[in-house]
Amino acid sequence: MKEIPFNRPFLAGTELGFVREAAESGQLASGGPFTRRCEEWLREATGTERALLASSATAGLEAAMILAGLGPGDEAIMPSFAYPTIASAVVRQGAVPVFVDIDPETLNLDPDRVREAVGPRTRAIAAVHYGGVGCDLDALLEIAAGGGMLVIEDAAHGLLASDRDRPLGAIGDLGVFSFHETKNVTCGEGGALLVNNPALLERAETIWEKGTDRAAFLRGEVDRYSWVDVGSSFGAGELAAAFLWGQLGAAAELTARRREIWDRYHDAFAATEAAGHAQRPHVPAGQVHNGHLYYLVLPTPTARDAFIAELGERGIVTSFHYVPLHSAPAGRRFGRATGSMTHTDDLSRRLVRLPLWPDLDEEQIDRVIEAASAAAAGAARAHG
Ligand SMILES: *Cc1c(COP(=O)(O)O)cnc(C)c1O
């Protein structure tokens, strides 16, 4: 039986033509026509003030932590159930990542835990929209406004998802997308920083221009450009931007396809949930997700591991997610946990993600549903 991989990047078919066009244009560095087109597309899709195409979401997070003004002794609050570079970006500023627990319903940051973690040195709240399902940003924005903090959205999963008609990534002060090969839209390695707060715009451009005022120079506002601030090479090159431009053209269609597969899984596993074999994801009212991932939560860690092994034997690749940051070696060294981590510790050991990519065919989807339903029932009986 042919293996069903966990993920396969989607090809729109237009990417290589655009890459050739970029290559033949002779303009290969960042900031060329394909970069501008992608940035404009992102701006229109989200309503952000300014989108900056990045070499990765990690680069975007690093720029965001500079913009948040984090320095030695400062703190940024974030979920422990997250990808490591959200914390690493804080540590690079000499600041301390403060980890808090998640809401067990959505696996997103719990605003009550954030409130408890706020201290005199808190400068930022960094939130993840897990699986493209928006977190409770309104509560986080309220906490941040009360303490002069910035809200940074790690919307690496969140392209074209929304919270009551507000596109994810464009709601907080800053937002970050990822175009890594595992994300909905990709150029291999890539990302974007959305600058939603106009007060941060000028410094964001400077940081992007490697710490120079080149952007002002290109607009004719200064007659030469020089080093004026910290900065780095955060931008993506034109070849990556050209590839991404092809993908963005198909983004709506492939998001719809992902949601279709997500719905097939969700309907099929209603019986699994009703039988107590596994829990399905919960999408709060008002949230429109983008089918980024589908997961099940098995009754015990042993049942989850047995489930993964069983599906592996049936040729279906599944995957756990995030080792909690507070218990990871670097998290213990550089960060600090506040409050109980019950849900993070528990759910990270019981969660499993199923294959979900646009080219999955009906037969493969049926195979996953049948195998996962049977494996969940077996694992819950043996290890529940
Ligand atoms: C993938 C991912 C990142 C990192 O994205 P890169 O583009 O690979 O740097 C950050 N946060 C989350 C939630 C992710 O899923």
C-alpha cells in the first residue's frame, strides 16, 4: 500500500514561469517587482498598514521583538505550546520569554494566565493562532493597552483565516506569516512581517533596510543613506518572491480545498468523539479557520503513541506537535514558566496531527478516516 505522507507542498503550476521571469530580469535581491507584488497582495488580503516580505517567519519574529523595544531584563509573555523561534527571538534581544498555559479548548494562549504573568518588565505579548484558529486577541489587546505592551501575532498558521471578519496577522500591533514548505502557501523558506501599528512603520523599514535609511533615500527624502539603527537582512530574494507570487494566485483555491478535507475529517470523527475515543478540535464562534491542520486528542499519552504506531503500520504518517517550550532544554535555560502548565503538559502528550494537504485524493482521505477511527478505538480500549 502506498504511503500517505504527512505533508506535501502544493504546486499551483505558475511558480516556475515567474521564477524564470525574475531570473531573466536580472533583479535578484529583495525589494524587486515580485517582492512588491507579494507585499501588496498581503496588504490587500489583510488590510495591514504595510507588509514586508521576509526570509522566514522567524526573521519576522526577530524584527518584531526589536520593534517591541525588548532589551536585557525585559519580558515577553507567550504560550509554552509554540514553535521555538517565538522564544528565541526574545532571547536574542537579551530579554526573557515568560511561558504561560493554554486554553484546553483551542490550544491558544489563555488571557487569564497572561493577566497573572504580567509584571513591571513585560513589554510584549506574543500569541500563536494554533492551526489557523484565532486566539482571544481582544482580551490580549485589552491587557496590553493597560500596560503599554505590544501584541505580536505569530500567524504562521493563519494566512486567510479570520476573527469576526478581521484577518489574522493584522489585528495586533505586529503580525507574522510563514511560507515554509509545511505551511498553506509556500516558497520553501519565507515569511512576512505585517506592520499594523503605523507608529512602528518607519523603524520597521529601517530595520528591514539593514539598519539604514535607504527607504527614505529611495523616496528622495534624504540625499544619501547611511547606518542609522540596528538592522539585519530580513528580506526574501526575488526568486523566492516570484515562486510565492505563483502560490498566492492559488491561495484562495487551496485554502478552500484544505477546509473541505478538514470538514471531511471533522464530520467523520464525530463518531470517534461521541464514543470517547478521541477529541476533535474546537473552533469558537466567529472564527473562520483556513484548514491549516487537523488534530485529534487521544485519552492518554500511551494511547496517542499507540495510535501513531498503528497508523504508521498502515502506511499513514502522522505527527505529534510542539514539545512544550518551558520544559525544553533552551526554555529552561533562557525562559521562565509562570503558573501551572497542566494543559500544555497534558495536551502536548495526547495530540496527534493527521495528513492534510490539498492534493490528498478521496481514496486517501477515506483511508485516513478508516484507519484513524479504528486506531483511536483500539488505542482508547487498550490504553484509555
Ligand atoms: C512554522 C512556524 C514558525 C516558523 O516559521 P519559519 O518560516 O519556518 O521561520 C513560527 N511559528 C509557528 C507557529 C510556526 O508554525
